Amino acid sequence: MGRRGTIGLWVAAAVAVVGTAVLYFVDPGGGEIVISRADAAELESTIARAMTYYEFGHHNRAAETYALAADRGMREAAHWYRYAHSHDLTAGLDLDLYVRAYQLLLDQSPNHEYVQATEELINEHAAEFDYAAAREGVYAEGALLRIQGTVSRVIWGRVATGTDTLVVSTREDRWIGHSGDDIMVQTTRRNRPPAGARVEILARYDGLCAMERQPGAPGDYPCATAVTVRLQPPP
């Protein structure tokens, strides 16, 4: 790159700093991230450089710089998408990066232009949950699943954990929506839907786990940890 191009790149970086002055320090998991003013300034500078590399098509440098920003506490959804996309273009698909971007997009900017692209890519790589397949051991732990069903029960967790467990019925019933073939889904408390809600959940599979079917009557269920929980309209 010539001297003029280099100057242009860093002028753009300076402009980008202004556009990244607002940082997100609230994680979708519910925790608040606290960083010092000096660290915040360093994070802004790193994000500005990464965004400039991305906009100029230097995706390898963008991915490397976004990785640094992620380590320093980057929480802004659009930058996580650009990080995932840059990594995809230069080093190959890292589905976890897109999942993280998707989680943040739905939390921060559900109408953002990146949501549809991210959703389509994730859906290509996520399996539709099948109760019989789970029972047969088809899914590996950590597999990404799309789960559709009705919340039949909410099991409250301890306050300190910030999480609750949803009992989600996935067997289709023409009269009542979904009933039976339950999967247990752990989710953050602030994303907890009420019992009776129809939901679409993106989750990581955890294998079979033991829970009480009724008080004093334990049983094993397929279990998962939610990435996103979205309410669906009634049938």
C-alpha cells in the first residue's frame, strides 16, 4: 500500500473512533462488565482499527484486531458480526463467533441488517431437535439445536445463579400445540418466558440429565443450554 493509501486508512480510523464512543458493558447473560476508563479508551481504539481494516477489505488484519478487542471486552453486536465474517473469509467458519454475534444482535439490535444473514447461516448448521434422536444418542454434547415447543413448566434456580430451567414440550399436538417429549433448557432469568408460552430456542446440547418429573419421581431428560429464546405467536 502506498503512502497516500496508508494515510487514508488511518484518517478513516480516526473518524471511526468517533463512531465507536458508545460501548456496551451489559452482557446478554445478565452480568455487567466494569472496565477502567483507560481500558475503555484502549478498547475503542482497537475497535476503530478493526473496523477500518474491515471497511477497506483487509479481513485478515480485521479478524486479528477484532480478536484483540474481544479479549479486551468488546460487547457491541455489529462488531462481533464483523469479527465472525472476517474470520470466516480468511481462516474459515467459526460458528461460535456467529452464535455470539447473533445473541448480542437479538439483545441489542433485533432489527439490525446483520440479523437475517446471521440467522440464515446459523440455521444451516443447527439441527432441528428430535426427541427420539436425542434418546438414541445422535447428538454430541455441544451440538447446536433449534428447539420449538411449549413451555410446560419453569423450574426456578437459585437467585445467585441468575438462571432458571424451562421444561419444553416438543411433541406436536393438533389441539394444544405441543405436549410431551420434554427437553430441559437452562436459560438466563431475564430471558425466561412464562409457562404456556410457545418458544423457538437456539441451544447447545448438554446430553441427558436427571430431573424430577414430579416431586419425588426423578427421571432423565435431554438437556440443553439456551443461546437465545424467542417467543412465538399462538397457533
